[in-house]
Amino acid sequence: MNVNNSTTALTEAAIIAAIMVVFVLFGIYIFPIVLMIYPVPFIILGIRHGSKYNILSMIASSIIVGMFTDITMAMILFIVFGLLAISLTYMIRRKYNTSQIVMFNTAVALISMLIAVAILNYITGTSLISDIEASLSQVLEIQLNTIKDMGLSSYEIIQMTDVLKTAHSYMILLIPFFLIISSMFSAYINYWLSVVVLRRLGNKQIAIPRFKFFSLPRNIILGAFVIFLASALIRYLEILYYDPILINVIGLLIFVFFLQGLAILVYLIDKLKFYKIIKGALIVLAIINFVFIAILSFIGMLDIVFDFRKLRKSK
């Protein structure tokens, strides 16, 4: 029986490795965004048959991709997505709660990305951050040239130029923030998709993560206070660049408080049984409207203290 199980697992691992090679090549050359969900089949394989099979399958897939592209791509692929797949597989099998899985694997995804960037910088002799800054500068130049051709008055051109230059400066300063957010999204979407597919395959013991029950740990308020104190100390001692650190900290805190507030909004919408089209419209409005973002961020911060959804009592 064990021999049959091993044979089945190895067969599935080989099939998944082959399919994902085609998937990666499609992502590299046609539609790069799909690469974000590359870990999902390997996570499912690991949950069903054990971590050693998804590791073997990922290694095989990366090596074959390297044959079609280059060894650097194979290495980057495994580091960025393989470590995340291994971590998610372990935590899902061990039945960690959603918050723990998302937070820990956000860190895993971020560290993996930074390691990959460091390796890429070392091999190519170029800086990815510098390349991003150069790309943003090119975009800014195009926008400034477009403004000049719009037939605006000199005063309007000066105003719009100042706004665009300020936005460009903040975009560069917020690169760490965007890296963290993309890591969080990658961790959550791979976790959610893996669980959904596993339940479709008959594994009903794993609960689908529900965003409306998303909740930050209570000690995040204390953590935020400590971070601000540390930022003030850094500014006083002048040992690091203060502005970039503070801007990224504030941006990250606003984002996580907003997520908590958005979870409350989804919770209330579901409780009031709104139609799906109204639910979708309200969520989209909350995401794109700065006033809603500010309100939900404040509500999310209050919820950490007052627990409006009574989630801690239910635990």
C-alpha cells in the first residue's frame, strides 16, 4: 500500500512539475502576473502527500525552467516561490490560524524576494531598486512632456509639475512599503487558492480563510508605539535616514488598519445580507475612495481595542 501511495505521489509530482514548466514559460514571456500563483499546485501536492514531494517537484520544475531560460531564472524561481510553498504547506498541515499563516508567510515572501534581489544584483552587477527608480523617472519625464503639450497656462503647468514630482519622490520612498504589501498579497492569495482547491478535492478539514474574520493581534498598537519611539530615536541620533523609515511605517500601519476596517465592513455587509452587486460596489468604493480609506483605517484601529465583531470571545 505504501509503495502504491509513493508511486502515486511521485507521479503527481512529475505531472505537476511538467505542467508548471509550461505555466512559468507562459508567465515569463506572455503574462507575468500569473507567476504569483505558481506555488499553489506544489502546496496542494505537499498537503496531500507530504512536503518532500512538493520540494522534489519544485526542484525538478525549476531545473527544467532553467534549461529553457537560464540557471539564474531557475534559482530565482525556487527562492521566491519555493520557500513560500514549503512554509505554507507546513503551516496549513499543522493547522495554524489564518492570521499566523498570513503574517508569517508575508515575512517569508518578503525575505525570499530580498534574497532573490540580492542574488540578481550580484550576478548582473546592477541594482533592481536603481532600475525601478530609473523607470519611475522615465514615467515622470513622459508625464511632464505630456503636460507641456496640453496647452495649459504657465501657472497650471508649474502646479501640476510640482504635484507629479512630489508623487514621484514619494513613490521612490515607498518602495519598501510596496514590497511588503506585494509579499502579503502573495502569501494570502496562495494560501486562499490552495485551501479552496483542497476543499474541492475533498479535504473538508481545512477551513477556507474568510476575510471578514481577519483580525490583527491586540499588541499591534503597542508595537506601533514602540516603532514610532524607535523612529524618533533614529531621528534624534541621526544614524539612519529618518523620513523614508517614518513614511514607510506610517504607510504600513494605515494599510493594516485599513484591512481590519475593510474586514469589519465585509462582516457587516454579510450580516445585513446585502445583494452581491451592492456588496461588490461598496467594497470597491471603500478601496478607491481616500475618505473611506481614512474612515475604515480609524475603525480598524478602534476594533483592535474594542473588538466590535466579538471575535476574541468566539475563540
